[in-house]
Amino acid sequence: MKRFDAANQLLLDTLADGHFHSGEELGEQLSLSRASVSKRMAELRRLGLDIFSVKGRGYRLPYSISLLNEKGLKAGLGEKLQLWSEVGSTNDIVKAIREPANGEVVLAECQTAGRGRRGQLWVSPFGAHLYFSMFWQLDSRNAALQGLSLVTGVAVANAINDLLGDGIRLKWPNDLYHNGRKLGGILVEMVGQANGPVNIIIGVGLNVAMPPESAGRVGQPWTDMQQIYNRQIDRTELAVQVISRLREALGLFSEQGLAPFVDDWNRLDCFWGQAVVLKNEKSQQVGICRGIESDGALLLESAGQINRIYGGELSMRSHDNAFG
């Protein structure tokens, strides 16, 4: 993991507008030689940034990017956060914090080992999307298992819809979708004793502005917020909104459980009333999706009967395979 020094951060801040900046201009800003500027550009390119140079014009990115602003994050979220330039996984950084507080969060501009459910790679290019992990503690593992994943999805979807405009929906249990394409995912990890408090790490990955060079690495239909809302997204503003709503939702869940979130989850369910296939490694079930109940059970109607399904390593697809 690493943080940029002041010079590299200023270089990034300058290049983020997507315009040309001469090596002479950058050198004067940083009190560096042009050779030193060139060396630092090579360091930034190692992160996957497509910085190119044209003789007589200078350096530029092919498009503008919205960098996370630490002061803005702390103004909106408080001091219990870390912002890193590059990490393996934000979940792993949270695990290493000694005595973390509820709602403590780690964000990163990029991840080199980001992962989703079932260990799948989560493509995490620099300065493009939103990657963060949050710590929370619940009184018992039983409470954590009964609906926590569902609550996280509701909180994140509502945050995006309220900030940017309605349209984001949920695929059980907590994947975020728009018009059949995946926008983001949430990974919930639990550590604790069977009969005591359980520490929870919630990792969130949201596609904000997918770089063309990264798109080919995504193995399923995807979308990003820039496409959906047809404008550049302020990633700092987005992070503050999503993290604030997630903290609020987890506080309510700690006190009242899943019940306050059931109506919202069913309203956001992109498969409600549709024929779906639920699969695990050994079998599959076909039926009509009827949302969830207050205990977290997924309701699947088949042959006139309602079957209650309680998680496990299941994947859901529409019956006609429209969704991945």
C-alpha cells in the first residue's frame, strides 16, 4: 500500500483536467527539473494511468478524472477514514486496523487485488471508480447473518438514486444493476466468535467512469455512472453520500434488524415478479421471484407454492439469461 508524496499528488491534481501541461510548467510548480518530472510521470504510468506526451505540448491524460479529495472526505465523514493511493484490497487494510471504530472506512484510488463474491477479480483502475471498505460490529453472528447483506445493498442503491437520479436496482442479495448491467457489488466478511460480537468488514466497489483500456477485463455486462447519468461524477461527493447512508443504515439495522428495510429492498428488486433461476454447485431452482420477507428469506414461487430460501452460495439469473 502507498500514499503519494506531495509532488506526485500535485502532478495528478494538475493532469486531472485532461489538458496538456508542459514539462516546464510542471517543473516550475514543483521546483523539479524536467528530468525529474519525466521520472515521476513514469511512476504514475505504472499505476495504469494512460499519460502520454507530445513534443512541444507536454503531458496529458486522454480524459479528465475526478480524484478523491481527502479534505472533502473528512469534512463530510469525519476523521475516522484513511485514503490511500494504491492498495492490494481495502478490506485487508481494515482488517489490519487495531481497535477500529464502527463506521471507520478505508478508501483507495486503485486496488491491485480487489475481489468480489466467490473470489472473483474486481477490476479497480486508478482514479476511475469508488472502492472502500467499512468496519462495523454487531452483537451476535445470528443478527449479522439475518439480512446484513440485503441492508448494505439498500443503503448504497438509495444513496446513488438520491444523489444522481433514480434508476439503480438490486440483484439479490446486494449487487447493483442498471438496465440489466452490473454497476457495483458489495462483499461482506465476518470475523468473530460463534456466540459473541462479530466484526464485519463491508467492501464496496462501484463503477463510476470505466477507462476504455480496463473495459475488456470485465467478464460480464457492465455499466458505469458516467454512462447512466451522462456527466462526470464527483467521486468525493459520491463517496460522502454512499458512506454516510451506509453508516446510517447499519446503525438502524443494529437497533431494529432487517424489518425497516424490507419494503425498500422489494421496491428496488430488479427481478421482482420475473421468472428466475437460482443455482448452486449441485442444483438449480426455477420460479417467480417474490422479493424478501422480514427475516431475510428470499421468496421463490414455484408450482403455486412459495419456497423460502436463506442465502448460501447461490447465484440468480433471469430465466432467459438476460442477466449475468
